[in-house]
Amino acid sequence: MLTQRQLFLRHQAQTSDSPVMVQIERAEGIYLYGENRRYVDLISGVSVSNIGHCHPEVVEAVKLQVDKYMHLMVYGEYVQAPQVLLSQKLCELMGGDFDNCYLVNSGSEAVEVAMKLAKRYSGKTGFVAMKNAYHGSTNGALGLMSDKSWTDSFEPLLPNILHIEFNNVESLDAITTDTAAVVLEVVQAEAGVVEAEPNFLTQLQARCKDAGCLIILDEVQTGFGRTGKMFGFQNYDFTPDIVVFAKGLGGGMPKGAVMACKDIMSVFMTNPVLGHITTFGGHPVSAAAALANIRVLEKTGVIATVDAKADLFRRLLQHSAIRTIRNKGLLMAVELEDGTKVRKFIAEAVSDGLLSDWFLFNDCSFRIAPPLTITEIEIEMVCGLIKRVLDR
Ligand code: PMP
């Protein structure tokens, strides 16, 4: 009989020629278990499992919802409690003018929706995006990526997208009256955790106001406590117009959301109607999971522990091989001498029971983004393991 690994290679579409291929049977808290061993998850499924894997309250919410109903009808037609309550909760958490929520399946879909909203609302077609940012893999979102080596093979993508230098105030001149929206993260995750400078955000907001264009903020990796606040932008004096969520929203279930004011969101209702439609967006089981996830984040106060935990990582990770550590909360990048060392570290770490990852646009750093529920004792254990791998 073929092993699962052999079947994986034979029948499951591959995305690289060197998949990690660890085989996992179950997951709990910060740990993944498989093949008679335990791995510490320093990736969180890429910033997804903020409250840990299989949190009992999320599991319970999923089970309860499955017993009531699963899919009923394309998103936005029937009144379904999990969708309604999740939308209400997200609006409450966002505050300000954000009184409308469009639930979708993923981060890429959320970005597509945000771009469509911006085009319709502004009547313009141009976008300005930041260099070294990742916003998704679909045709629209892919065009927001500056690095041609990732996008060339898929041209033509959307026209009228300019890529500017993150944190470079002069480059904001690219924002003009032809710009429908500027798309950015407040912490560029895939650039290897690069934080926005407050002055850049202030100038960007002023420039967008002058040019009459919208600000689309991508909170797909920074959302739901990862940076020490519920949302990344709450670390700054910065107000976007449209915000996209995914990953950490669903507590381990697939869920994305687009937040805006009703005035912006209502452009999807007319001319044409059904400006965006999605069968499974807002799936009730995922929505119930997301709601439970947010309640756990609020109830446990885990977000308030994030900065101290990040500081502990920084204090303990003293090693001659480490060049620098960049972080915003528990979104951390540990920079080594070069990409070869990073690849070697990641591969070696697996054999010591540590799952880390690289960044799309920074090959000199490896990722530390564990569930936010990691304890101090676990951080000490993880740092000991990291240093042991680095010693080798
Ligand atoms: N935006 C950011 C910042 C992301 O990191 C990602 C996924 N890595 C996306 C958007 C796209 O999300 P998804 O994979 O759910 O489509």
C-alpha cells in the first residue's frame, strides 16, 4: 500500500519541488503531533492559530453550529445568526465609521473585494501598492505584488498599479487623483516584519485625502492580536477606509472579511446588483468559529500578554549567528547572515521539533509567529531549541 507521503506526491497538487512533508495527526495549543513526535508551531499556519490549535471553545462552537445547519444559501441572502453576530462583533471592534462587514472565504478574496469596492466607489482604476508586500494569489491581488520574479509568468495582470517604496515619504507623490486606492499593511509581514513609520502613515493619509482616494489596509497577518493589539492599525494614529481580514479571524477555520462604512459597501447593491457574490463567504460554521475565537481573545486577555512575550523572546535569543530581530508583537523575523543559513536553520529545526518558515521577500530571516497563547516556560524551551540548532 502506498504511504500517505507517496499519495501526497502523486495526487495532491504541489506548490514547490521541496515540500516540508511533515505528517501531522493532531494539533493542540502550540503543538503539532505526528509520527511519534511533537513539533512546536512557530508559524501558526501563517498567522492563523492565534489562540492555539483546536481551542476547545472554537471546537465547541463548530460542533454546535454543525448540529444546527451548515451551508444554506449564497452569502447575503438569508439571515443567519453566526454571520449576523460576527458582522456585528467586527463592526463593534473596529469602531469609527466601520459599520459594515462583507464576509468572504479568504484573504485573497477579501483583497479582491476591497479593490472592486475602491474602483466602484471612486470611479477610478489606479492602485498604489507597497514594494515587498504580499496581498494574495488571485489575478487582482497578485498585481499588487512588486517583485516581478513572482508575477511575470502570470502577466497580463491588472493595469494601473504602481509600486512604491514603503516608508519613503517622497514616493507618496505617486498617489494622484487617478488613484482609486492605496493598499498597504501597517507591518509588512512578508518583507520580514517591517513596521510602518508613524510619519509615513500620517503623510500617506494626508496625501490620500488630498487626492480623493481610499486607503485599503491589509490586516490579514496583523489582525486579531498578533501585534499586541486586536488590530495592527490600532498601534498607530491611522484611519483606513477599507480593512481586510482573514487568517487569524477564523480561529483555524477559513474566514475572511472586508470592513467599511455602509456608504462604501453599498456600491455593490446597484449598477449592477450583486457587485460581489460568493457562495461560501460567511459560511455559518466558520462564522461561529470566528465569533468564538474573538470571544476567547477578549475573555482571556491574551493580547495584553503579547508584547511581554515578544520581549522575552528578544531577551533570550542572544546568539552570535543572529544579526538582528525585527518584530511587532509576536510577528517576529530573526535575521541570520544569509539565505543559505536560513534555509539550513529551517530544515535542521524540524529535526529538533521546531517548525519555522521563511519570508517571501526576505530570505535572510526566519519566522517566529507562534500562537499568542504560548507560555513563558514554552518560550524559554523554544529559545533553548533555537539556540541549539544555531550552534550546529
Ligand atoms: N494578505 C496578506 C498580508 C497575507 O499574508 C496573505 C496570505 N499569506 C493574504 C493577504 C492572502 O490570504 P489568503 O492566503 O487567505 O488568500
